[in-house]
Amino acid sequence: MNLKCIILLAYLFVCSTNLPAQTLIDVRKSEFVDGKKERKIGYKNITTALEIFQKGDGYLHKVISLLLDAYQVNSENPELNYNIGVCYLISGPRNKALPFLQSAQKLHPDVSKDIHFLLGMAYQYLNQFDDAIVQYKINIELIGQNKFQDKQDLILLSEKKIAECKNGKKLLNANSDLQVELLGDKINTIYDEFNPISKGDVIYFSSRRGDEKSARSSVDQKYYEKIFKLNKEKSLSNIFVNTPNKSNVGLMYTNKDDYVIYSGAVGNGDVYDLNVDKNKWTKGRALKFINENKSRESSVCFCNDNKEVYFVSDRKGGFGECDIYYSLKNESGKWSKPLNLGGEINTEYDESDVFVSEDASTLYFSSKGHNTMGGYDIFKCVRTEGGVWGRPQNMGFPVNSTDNDITYFEDEQGRFYFASERSGGAGGFDIYREKEILKKMEEPVSLTGQISIQEVPNDLKNEKMLAPLKAKPRVISDIPVKKQPERIEEVKMKKELVQEDFVYRVQIAACKREMEPTDLFKRYKGGDVIEHLYVEGWHKYTIGGFATFEEAAEHRDACGVFDAFVVIFKGGYRLGIAKKTGGVK
């Protein structure tokens, strides 16, 4: 391969959960202190878990274990269910979060101001995009109605998440012949593995594995990033470089005898040549034409003619926190001043993990912007005849998921590798690669665009894998009511309601027993169609349908029912009583 490419990852800084700053909530002691010894132990586990949670993400596996022990003795506590769901959303497996968050909301609808946002995320991770959109819209409406000043940031986040879900629906339904497979347990562990580089019979990768003696990052309390090598004999070794113990050492790709690494601690990082003498690796000179003081350069790729270099930096003047830059070498062999790659590729969000194909025709990178379906997605740009990079194209399923997908790499044969935080792997980020499809297949070929698992040779075998599933239509059964009298129409929860806008209606009556038509007509003498809903044991009767509270309030005052009030609906959800001040009961 003529391409000189260095894939470097300041993992600690670019990849994190899509959750905003999140805390756990207190659990009521009264529900665990009832004279039963096991419940007292359960509550002690909860308090211990809350203390450990403060240390950082690196300890979340212990936190979840303690909370699940408490759950075994009391599964009906809403705060405990909420905390378990939050921990799964942060550390994974994220596909386990939904039932706990659903239970928390069912047991206590107002368990937390952000419960609908978290439910949206849980649905999104399961590719249930319509359900996720409903929850995000409910979250936006409730924050606005109740004027939650401390949750205003969730409005913008919810709007972005809604856009991601709409992207996901399109991408999930797109046809793709690609299939990917999970590498085995010699590489993937419960810790984060990422930045795969396959050269000949050797695979290099980064990992944040460690033991009790290993140093942890002060940011998230995970072990620092280290470089590992798996050779053709399936012998795994840790590559040691003379860098500070409390720092990340980024993975590199070599071209003949040229090596480059990333080295950095909290808040900064630079790229360096790497000197190799047999099995001894030492950090060489800094690449000053790339590095900049007070900024972090985390991913670098040289084109095969060694006249173009692309890299990621968080230096000032970019479109987002991290942007892609490039530099060109002139005839005298000097590199130009780095230039931003521009607003067609860089966004207000983060870009990361740049890679250029061997023939320099395609640029790959990760981004939280563009038409991502969630977190970082992998994008590609094709170079035009004029030498300009085309618009970014989402790689789609099964390369991308609703979780973070990063560090794309192609080997000498053009086979691609990448890392993903999706559920179904060994834990955290795991490394995947393109699945080789035999020309003659005796077995049925797996579904188009799906992740499938086959036997991976030798130690790359892994038995479990979660495929991105096609989003199933959400089926909501008809509202259980008796045969409706004349002129009273039952509202059925149709699929079309899932993404409709919020509607204000006037409620004129509500009772445990169904009202007779004569009683309804005595109560309301107007000409509007009366809509009858049966919700949680109550027969509720409403009229009208308005886009604003003011319109509904005017109709309420004119309808002739003295105790009528305005209620707000979103699809099949009755959000509460709408007030003129914007509150919701």
C-alpha cells in the first residue's frame, strides 16, 4: 500500500454518551426500611451506588450491579428504575434502558423532568423512531408549558434528536449490500476497543482495558488508552511507548518504516513521529506543521503521494468544537499553513477520525452533524474531477447505528474496519469489520443492510451480536369503549397520530361510567362532535381541536359548560390540563 495514513484518536475527548450532564436521583428510604433485612441491604446498596456514581463513568458497571441487587428486593420503586435506566443509557448496553425507564414513568409520571427525553433516547437506540419522536415532542411541550428553566437545553437537544430519528427512518429503509461482523474476544472486551488498523497479518487497535493497578483518566475514571497488537499467531501484546503514564497514546498506521502516534493528556494532544528499533518504540519529533499550541490534534491521514495531509483539530476559528483541516506540500517540500476543509464537511457539531482511501478518491470521517441517525456516524466524500470533495454521504446501516460509530479504516484489499458503541458487542466500543461474502452460498443470505454473524476464523470468533432491526410499525389498539351512541364518535389511536402536532381540546365531562347520550346532550347543547376516549378507567368527552391554547380557551368560554377546561394532547397521550399561564397539571 502506497498510502501513508495515520489514524490517531484522542478518544477521551471526542467520544462520550449522547446524554447531557446527568445525575442520579435520591431513592425514598421509606420504601426499603420495613423490617425486612434484605430490603435494608438493598437500600445500603443504593446509597453505595450513588456514591460510586460520583467517581465517573469508569465505575458504572459496579453502580449498575449494586442497583440491580436492590431491584431484586424492590422492583416497584420509580426512582430506582429511573437510576438503572440512566446508567444503562450512559454505559450500556443501551438496549436495556427502556423497560426500566418505562416502569419509572408508569410508577411515577413526574419521576424526573427529563423522563420523556430519556424515554426518547431509549426508543431511538432500539430504532423505534416514531415512539422516540413522540417522547421528544412531549419533552419539548412539557418544558415549555412548565417553564423548566434548568431544562431549557433539552429543547434544542430534543429537536436535534427528532431530526436524527427522521434521518434514521430514511437510512434504515435504504437498501444496502454491506454486511459486517464483530471481531472476537482476543480484541473486544467489556472495555472500549477502537481505532482498528489491519496491516498484513497484524491488527493494531486501541483499548482502554486495565486492572486495579492501571492509571485512570481524571475526566471519566476509565483506564487510559493503550496500543495493542494481535499478530498472525493470535498472540496479543501491549505496545509500550515512552510517553507519560497518565496520558493517552493514540494508535497509528505505518507505511514501510514511517510511524506516527498521538500523545496527550487532558485538554491537549499532539502528533509525533515514532521511532522503531526492533520491538522498542519511542516517541520522535513533533509534527510542528500540524500541531498548534493550546489545541488538540487527534486524527491524521497523509495521502499516498505524501503531498496532502488531513487532520482533526479543536483549534480556534472552526465551525464546531473539532473540525477537519488540510495542508499541502509545495515543490520545495514545505507544508502549507493548515486550512479548514470548509462548511460543506465541517459542521457546528464535532467531526473526527479522518481517513483517505488508497487512491485518494474518497474521504471518510465521523461526525455528529449532517444527517446522522444518532451520535457519531461515519460519512464519506468522493473527490470530483476538479479535485474538490463532494458532499458528505452517510454510510447508512449496517455501518452506522443510532449509537456512536467511529474510526473507519480500509486495509490493503479494501476491506473496511470500524468501531461502534452499539448494543450486542462485548461492551463499550467494539471493533467490527466488513463481512466477506462468498460467491457461492449454500445458506440463505442475511437480510439486506442488516448485521449478520458468521463463523469468524480462529480467535476472531464471537458468538453474540445484535443486528440493527427494521423499525416495526407501532400498533396502538383501539380505545376500549362500549358501542357508541349516535353522534358520539370514538377517537381511535391511529398510526397517523404518532407524529401529529399538539392539539388543544375542550373537555366537557369525565366519569367512571359511560354517559348516556341524553345526559351528554343536556350538559352540552352545542353542535360540535363529541369525542369519547376511555383512558385509565375514565370516560372522557372532549370537543374541538385547536392549534393554540387561546383558541381552545375561547371555545371553552363559549361552549356553555361552566366547568369545562382545556386539555392538551399529543397523539395518544393526554399531557394534562393546559392553563393560560402555560402550566400543565
